[in-house]
Amino acid sequence: MRLATLITTEGPKLAGGTLDGRWVDLCAVDSQLPPTLRATLAHPEGLMAAAAALAHGLSKGPFLTGSLAAPISDPGKVLCIGLNYRDHAVESGSPIPSEPVVFSKFSQAVIGPEATIVLPRVAHQVDYEAELVVVIGKAGKNIRREAAWQHVAGYTVGNDVSARDWQKGRPGGQWLLGKTPDTFAPIGPWLVTVDEIADPHALRIQLRLNGDTMQNSSTKELIFGIDQLISHISQLVTLQPGDLIFTGTPPGVGSARKPPVFLKPGDTIEVEIEGIGVLRNPVAAEAA
């Protein structure tokens, strides 16, 4: 099942995707459904109710028209994993981590498909990172690895945009400020529920910059799998429905290229993950 947030003339709407590309207004079919995807995930029967509403609306609708927004625009937490592909760690000049490297972004960094990535005036080495994003569907703390999959609602595509001159070039290494400027967490174009993805550890992941392929790998190259990440993080942090986990990026980032390639106004980035979709975002300079 594909679940999305559509911006319509009446505001944002929770939508379910059909095979022919149409979007069912799920809350119009079932008025008891919460109005947002995050709230739907938080409801004990939310996903089942959404699936039932989608099945009922396939033939008659009502159908929505509008533009896709971030499937979850207000996550409680945006957790990110660094150096989680062996070749990326090597190209970054970092040792292979013995446990997940975890950092965070602010939720206001989240934007959706076709929304503009804005380059801050004070950041001059902004990079791209294609990532599989896990969407949490069930709350939990101290989650055992074998139980971790019960806490996953689905997956979306992400881009961990990073200001390298802040992340690595400032005194002490300003990871937070380098990772969480406004618009630096594009996700989308929708959420694909777990039943649609047979093996999230065997998905082709690619990033194209102005049509040129810059990253091309597979999630089978993850050092720490999704179940490991959930178990590790939840030792200290209670995970909640709608939380996002960016699982790491494969090799090919711009900062590791010779010469380096950094984002500039007018660029277009496409991140594609097999079985999920394509996340496309233009790039622009911050207004003066």
C-alpha cells in the first residue's frame, strides 16, 4: 500500500495510491481515520483502517488531485545513521564503525518531493546523500532485534543533505548544524508499507545529479541492518509512530570525488530506490 500526503485546494489530505496512479481520499471514505499519516500510524488500527478505506475507494473514489508533500511532515524524531555502507566509510577516510553512528536532524528540515533544497548563504560545500528511510509504526523502548520488524510501518526515500564545511570544517565538527539546516531532509514521494517490500536489505539505491548517476548501490551493502538499528537506538530513545530513521548512504558522495562536487543553484537531484519510487528536488540559493 502506498500512503501519501497530497496538498489540495482544501489543504493537506491523507491519500492512498492506486495501481493506475490515482489517489483515494481516505478520510472521505472513512471519516474515523485520523487526518494525517503520522496520526494514522499512531492509531492502533490505523494502517488496517487505511487499507480498508483504500480497497473500498478503488472503484468509486473519491479521488484527489494535488501535489505530493512529505508523507510525514512533522516527525517527532529524525534519526540518521552515518558511515553505514562500508565503501562510504572508506571514501570518507573513516574507520569501519563497530556500532551504528547516530545523529539527528530537526523535523523542520523535512521537505517533500519537488520542494526546493535551499543552500544557506553561509554554507559553501553542500552535499547529497541517497538514503533508505525507515518509518516507525509502533512505539517501543529496549526493542529486541528479533522483534524490531514489528515496529516498522514502511519505507520512503530520503536525501541526507549535508553542509560539509560545517559538518567537518568548523571547530569541533558541527555535525548538527551541518546536517539540519532548513530543507536538508527531503523525503518522499510516499510511504510504501512493509508488506510491499519483500526484503528491504536487497533494494537498488541510486542518486542522479542533473541526470548523471552519482550513487549506485544496494541496501544489501548496509553494515548495520534495519533490525540492528532499531534495537540499538531504542536502548536509549523511545521510538514513536512517525519517527524516521535515515539508514545511511552508499559511496559516491560529492565531497569524496576528485575534484569534489557540491550542490549549486539550478541543480536537480533524483534519488530512486527500487520498489519505492523517485524523490526529486531542485536546488536554489537562499534569498538575500
